[in-house]
Amino acid sequence: ADPAEGHHVTAVDQRPTGLVSDGRWLYLGDASGKIRTFDGNDLERRERIVEAHDRGVASMAINSDGSLIVSAGNDGSIAVWNVASDGALAERARLVGTRAAITSLTVSPDSRWLASTSQDGTVRMVDLEHGDPAGDEIPVGLNTTVAFAPDADRQLYVASSGLHLWDMRTESWQRMACEIIGSRRLVEAEKELYLRGEPAID
């Protein structure tokens, strides 16, 4: 039997590069840099198109309640989109990305944090509330992908040469900073990088 029999089939005119759904609307990113919104119940009904990235969509992620979509471009740029009740996308922020194309994205359960991987083999955390990086890029290796644990605060699954669970909470950044600098006190630049406004622990 034809697996497509009894299902809607819609032709797309560009190579698909990202696909997310909130259960009602379907968002398809493509190699031309566009994101197309489809009615998930009737794929023949093409809704809206937004010009998302100049050099093509590299990856996409959606938050747990479907109110926020993040897309990354092949140029390393990151766009944050608010999702309206009718499925329309409105750009909320355009974030500074990485020098390399982003290969995977994931949004934390509280929609506060974004984690991404890129072709340079690093994992990066971004504070979506303030729109800037949280700490340094962490070198891991090529062909890495990430996903936040759905029921825990900033617990990040990282799949590379193996599968790991990273604790990305502020307390962990503090411990990491202490391991890096040893017994000396943090300078102001290091406080900003590692503590993100949290008080230092003596």
C-alpha cells in the first residue's frame, strides 16, 4: 500500500531545512531562508510566508506551549518569533549568532534559555530574556545535537561521541568558573561572563 494514500501531500518549491509544529500550525523552514506556515489539519492550505534568513534556514525550535519559535540561519544569525493565536509569526528579536552555521536548537521548558550547536563543534547558551550569550561557547565536537530535559531547570542533553546530561544552572557556571580560575577572585569581566548578575560565592 502507498504510505501517502489517505494523507494530504503538498509540494514545496524549496529544499526543507527545518520543521516544527505546535499541534495546530506547521512551520517549515527552507533553503531560501523563508519560513512557511501551514494549517496542520489541511496541508493544502498554505498560510503565510516570512523572510527569515538571507542565506537559508539552518535549524528551528519551538517552545513547549507553542508561543515561541527560534530559527537559525546558515550565516549564524538567530531570530526569535512570537506566535499569534492565528499562527502568524512576528519577529521579537534578532540575536547575534556564531561564525559558523548553527546545526541544532532547543528552547528550555520555561522559554528563558536557548541552547545551540554549530558547525564549529561548540555548544552555546543564550539568555532569551536579555538576548545575549550566557557564558562561553563550550567546545564539544562535530555532529553534536542538544535538547533540554522537559521537566528540569536547565538540564541539557548533549549528544556527540556519547550522550551526556549537563547542568547549565547558574550554580554550575559558578563551580565551572572556580575550577578554571582556582583560588583567586573573579575580575569584573569574569563576573559578567560566568555569574550573569548573580553574587559571587566566597
